[in-house]
Amino acid sequence: MRKPIYVIVFALISAISLTACGGGGSSTPEESFIEGSGAVTRIDSAKRKAAPALSGMTLSGKTFIFNPGQVAVVNVWASWCSPCRAEIPTLIELSKQYPDVQFMGILTRDNPATAEAFARRFAIPYPTFIDDSLLIGFKGSLPANAIPSTVLIDKSGNVAARISGEVTLTSLSKLIREIEEE
């Protein structure tokens, strides 16, 4: 008995769909990133660990060295990441509102040329490191566990807090004020 044509077509479409979902050996970064919930984690000042040394080549082609002694905001991002793109205006605004705070970015899993064009388009006023191996240094304290992640460093150079996911004006400005007042 012959199968009706719609059964054959359905089977063919199903097979093609399932094959397209399979891991063919390569995946784009956007398919494999973990989006954070926006959860804020603070570390009591007595339990904080030193942040890694943050220095290296930036998207602008210059070397930047962060010297502790001021509060710092380190944002981990990629130009293909929708929540990263959405939070950039907030980060730019806060970097202007808090000129005594050092804002920095760490590019991860992205093409530097694409990210540099993105940074130019939005006129990101702070440096972004292109070496995502800097993230390994946060492993012992508050690692960047999602894209985007934003880590705050206190004036002593210790990791003080993290926002896992897209920052908001309220959540990040509150953390900045609290850490500045310490």
C-alpha cells in the first residue's frame, strides 16, 4: 500500500528540520550564550577577593592599564548579544554621570572589527579590552557567568558585586553609590 503524499512530505520536512537543529560541529556565539536574569550579587567587604590585573589592548588599538584606587565597572559584552546592545546606552549614560568611576569593557566571543564598528557607532567613551582571557581572573570571586555581565570593583581593587545579565539605570547606579560610599 502506498503512503499518501502528505505523509511523505511531512516526514521529509521533519527530517530537514531536525537536521538543521543538530550540532553540525560549529555554532555561532549567539546560539550558545547564556543570558543572565539581571540578578545582583554583592560581596561583604570582609569577604572580597582581589580583582585580576586589567590591562591590555583595547578596541581602539591602544593599551590600557587599570590602576585600582577608584571604583570600577567592568562590563562583559559582545556586539551580537541583544541584551548587550540594549544596555549600552545605560552604561554610556552612567559613565558620564559618574566621571570618578572607571568604566571598562571586556569583549568576549566576538570579532574585534565588528565590535569596534559597534563601539564607534554608539560612541562608547570607555576602553574595551579585546582579550577575553582577562575573564579567567574573576574565577575565584564573581565570574562573568552570562553575557552580558557587569562586575564592580571597589577602591581597594577587590571584586565587590556583579550584575548577571542586562544592567538597568537603577540597579547599577545604586551599586555604584553604595560602593563609592564605603
